[in-house]
Amino acid sequence: MPSLFLLVIAYLGFISLGLPDSILGVVWPSVYPHFGLTAGHLGVVLTATVSGYLVSSLLAGRVLQLLGVGGLLAASCALVSVSLAGFALAPVWLVFVGSAVIAGLGAGAIDSGLNAYAARHFSARQMNWLHACWGVGATLSAMTAAALLARHFPWQWTYGSLCILMVGMTALFTLSLNAWQRSPEPTAESPGPALSAQDQVPATMREALRHPLVIAQVVVFFVYSGFEMTAANWSYTLLTQYRELSEGLAGTAVSLFWVSLTAGRFLLGAIADQVGVRRLLIRCVTAGLLGGLCFVLAPWPWVCIMGLAVLGASLAPLYPGMMTLTPRHLGRLAEHAVGFQVGGAMLGQVSIPSLGGVLLVAYGPAALNGLVGVMALLLWLAIMGLLWAARREKAV
């Protein structure tokens, strides 16, 4: 098991991963007039960030083999620090976009590197709490940005304050390099068995891509993240335009979704080891299907809102749970697989909600509502199919 020191650093690492993720949405109304742009230029920033994220996620397995988890995290935090400084000091739009690419490179490596380490060394409970820390970081940064802007500080100050914090995180990861190198192999309390001598031979990226379970897991993460972000980003629109609820009630419902998601990772994570990761995944993805169908089909607003809350809580352990199972499913391929999974998740976060926007414009809110129901069913099929295939190969 990892030491308490490494656990704290890992949790701080995921808080730091969440810090830059929510700030752009808060400061963007102040950013684009500064550069003489339109609100639609947000897509350029998101595309630049995703591009860097995908590159670092796909290469994370190889870089992890070269630098180790401590070196990867220190270098990645340094990249994020540079990007935040670039955002704060950008004299022209091109520098701002370039900083977004650097931010994606750093964040993707942190995400993949910490997940790869945690999947091998952390228990299911610790993995769930690790991902809950991302929500803590995202919430704190959004609140900080809103508070600074409300007090009429320039938007650059929000990035500058986060940059100072990330420089401190970089120093912490650098000072903890030896602790990461001394970390023990997985024990009986960890999610997977220790690697055999054959499994300790480093795998290649090509070898990982040729394994069918790697592709299957990437598909699961693509579907999961696409569904989560579609529900998160479009539920307010569906509640107001399709269900014709008030803006206040719809906003409360969406907040309830996020509270359920974050609280679920803490609460369900606490029982994950006792229940068993596989059993917890089956129960939660089934509950998520029911919650999603209630949100889509229920004729009563209160049932619809409760369905959204159930959906948030049910989704909570799925991402960390699938990460926990990755070493069991894939052995020495896990480090590469985690990077691919993070990349697949990022693609899902961008493409599926975008598809929802296209459907909304072309066919109206009923089509968007249908997409939510279809994604709930696809996620259930994807996870159940993967667990069946993994058991058939006797990999679990």
C-alpha cells in the first residue's frame, strides 16, 4: 500500500488537475473582449487544449517508463505552471492559444500518470477518493475565479494565482521523487496482484493497441465520458426547454447532479473494497441506466430531477472503478492502456456533447433528450460487455 505521504501528494495532484479545468468557463466572458474576439472563439481554445491532452495521454505510457511517476508528475506540473503563466501574461491571442496546448500536454500527462500509478498501487476506495479530489479542485477554482472577478480584479489574476499554486505543486512533486521510487509493489489490499517476471518486461505501444481488451476499454471510457458530459452540459437545457421547468429549479437539479457525482465518489468509494469493484460497477451502471431513463421518460418533473440525481451518484464510481480494474484486465499493458483510456475519455467529452448540440439545432430538444437515453443504454452495454469479455479471458 502507498504511504500516507504519497496518498496526500496524489490527492493534491488530482486537486491540482481539477484547478484549471473550470476556470475558463468563468473568465471567458472577460477574455474574449480583451483580445477583440467573439464568444465562439472558445472552440479554438478547447480544440488546442484537447490536442495537447491527447498527445500526452497517448505517449504517457512511454514517458512513464522513462521518467517514472514522480518525474512525469513534476514535469507535467511544470508544464501546467508555464501554461497558466502564459494565460496570465499573454499579450496576443496566439500566445493564449499556445498556452492552451501546453496546458493540455501537462494535464493529460498528470491524468494518465497518476491514474496508471493509482490503478496499480491504490485500493478501490483510494482510487474513488482520488477522482473525488478532482471535483474539489474544479469547485475551488471556479469559486476563486468568481470571487476575484466579483471584486473587479482583472481576469489575468485568476490564472496568476493558480500559477503560484501550481509552482508549489511542482516543487512538491520534485521533492518527492525518491518517495515515488521507493513505493512498494501492490499488496493484497491493492486492486491487482503483483506483476510476474514476464509481466515486468515493458510493453510497447503497438503491443497494447493490438490487444482487443485495450480497445474495448477505450470504447468504455469514450462512452462513459461522453455520456457524463452530455448529461452535465445539456440537462439544464433539457429541463428548461423540453420539460419547461423554471430556470431556478433547473439550476438546482444540475447542481444536485454534480453534488451526487462528487459525494458518490467519497461515499461509494468507502465501500468499494468491501462490495468488490466488479459488483459495484454492475450495480451502479444498472442504477445509472434506470436513472437516465427516468430523466428521459418520466412525465413528472420531480421524478425527472430525482433520476438526474440518481444518475450522478451512479456514475460516480464508474470511471475510477474501471481504472482500478485496468491492471487486472491487462497486466503489463496497463500503463499504455491508461493513457489510451484517458485520451478516449477526452474525445468522448468533446464529441458526444457536440453531437447533442447538432441534434438540438437540427431536430429540437426531443432529439437531444433521446441521445441521453441512448447513451445510458450504450454505457450499460459497453461496461457489461467488457466485464463479460474480461471474465471470459480469466483476466479478472
